[in-house]
Amino acid sequence: MTGEHQTRLADRHPARGVLRFSLKFPLVLYRLHLGWLLGQRFLRLTHVGRKSGKHHRTVVEVVDHDPVTDSYLVTSGWGEKSDWFQNIQKTPEVVINVGQRQLNMKAERLSTDEAERCLLKYARKHPRTFHELAHVMTGESLKGTPEDCRRLADAVPVVEFRLP
């Protein structure tokens, strides 16, 4: 579909039904102390609400992990509308859990150029997943070319969690 008939995931916020369950299931695993089952592919993010000041938790997919610096890169599939993304803009100090590890981190949004490089690396490593996720996030059929990665980097924020 094209034009007005395309619906991006970010435009359908909040998720409902099966999509909502599938997005919430990893959080349930972490609550049951079974987050290690997700390996290094997902992390649980604990962040402070920008209005409430309360701690919130969400699970996001890891796009890349640098074992040397122990930094993690993630995307905001809901774009800038995502509550967690808006919260970390105000309070970038967060806690992440990856597998059985818990780390105090600082969140920082990557520049579009940095995000493009990160997404290109991901697309080369996981071409099918890149295509599927890019379609869900943008409504477009992106193949993982540098141009496609640039389009995705323009559409969704990429965030780095790094040690303070």
C-alpha cells in the first residue's frame, strides 16, 4: 500500500490486541526473572517519567552492542512519540538489564549520520529482520541500502546507552 492507506506503527500508538501482547511479553519475562531467556537481543530499560517522576520499565530490541565500551544501541519504534524516548530526553540517567546483568547507563540520541551507520550495520547482519521492522516502523519496504538506512534514521531515533 502507498499514500494515505499506509499506516506506520508509530501512527497507531498505543498497540492493541496481539501486537500489544507480543510487545509486553518480554517485560513479563523480566518480571519473572527470566530475562536471560532473551539473551543479548533485548534489554529492559528503567527510566524516570518526565511528568510523574516515577520509574517506568519497557523492553526494547538491541540493534548493536559494543563489548569493548559495553554500550548498547536501540531504536524507538514509535519514533519521537514514544514515552520512554521522551522520558530519557529529560532524564538520560537510566538502568538497563540485559540477560542477568544490570547496568547504570546514560542515554544519548545518535546523530542522523551515526544512526544511519548503525542501521546499515544492522541491516547487513539481519537483512530480513531489518526489512520487516523497517516496514512496521515506516510503512515502507526498505531493503537495507545506505539510502534506505538514511530514510529510517530520519524516521526513528537511535539511542545509545553507555556507561557514565
